[in-house]
Amino acid sequence: MSSLLQQLHKDLIQATKQRETQRLSTLRLLNAALKNKQIEQRHPLEENEILAVVRTQIKQLQDSLEMAEKANRTDLVTRAQEEINVLQEYHPKPLTSQELDQLVHEVFDELEVKGKEEMGKIMGVVMTRVAGRSDGRQIKQAVERMFSTL
């Protein structure tokens, strides 16, 4: 069993014992999503697959958060933010803007980029190196910033 799955199981038990209903609900949803993915894949999930499920759950909650903010539903905003905070405990620490810019700069130098038409190539390499510690929008912005300085 993966260390993340073990940690999730321990946290589920702890949240149950301490009667943390919001945390317990979020962890149960994550556990269900992981089990569904495992059934779909037909093999025990590896660490990167678990992180992909966590990332998907966080993105869904962020979308819900944005919609709740537009609808001025502070109760839903608060709940979504709490759920995001719980899920982020299982996600690696995101890259800072400076770290991402540095990584993009390294990829630029390695690939010897000649023009903006190679943006997709750069994005692909950066996405694999980032491995879920930054989302596609942030990476795209960092690559565009690099092109604007050329």
C-alpha cells in the first residue's frame, strides 16, 4: 500500500475519532475517488496516479469555489476552501513563481528555443518536470513571460 494511501487511512480514522465532520466528509470523498480510479485502472494505484486524483479533486473544488463566489454564496465558498485545504495536505508543495520561472528558463536553454512556435514543446517538457506541483495555466503564463523577455 502506498504511503499516501496509508496516511489517508490513518487520517480517516483520526477524523472519525475526533468527530471532525467536514474533514471526514472530504477524506471519504477522496477515498471514494481513489477506489473508483483503482477499479477503473484494474491495478493498485501508484503514487503518481494518486496525486493525479488528488489534483483532479482540488481542481473540481476550485471550480466550485469560483462559481460560489460569483453567486455570492459565502457558505459554499467557506466549505469549498476548507475542503481544498484538507486535500492540499496530500498534494506536494506547489512551486513558487520564481521556481517555475527558473525551471522554464532552464528548459529554454536546453531546447535552444528559436521562436514562439515551439511553445508546445516547452510546455510539454516543463509539465513532465513539474509533475503536478503547478497547474497548466501557471506554466503557460511562465512560458509567455519568458517569451516576452526575448
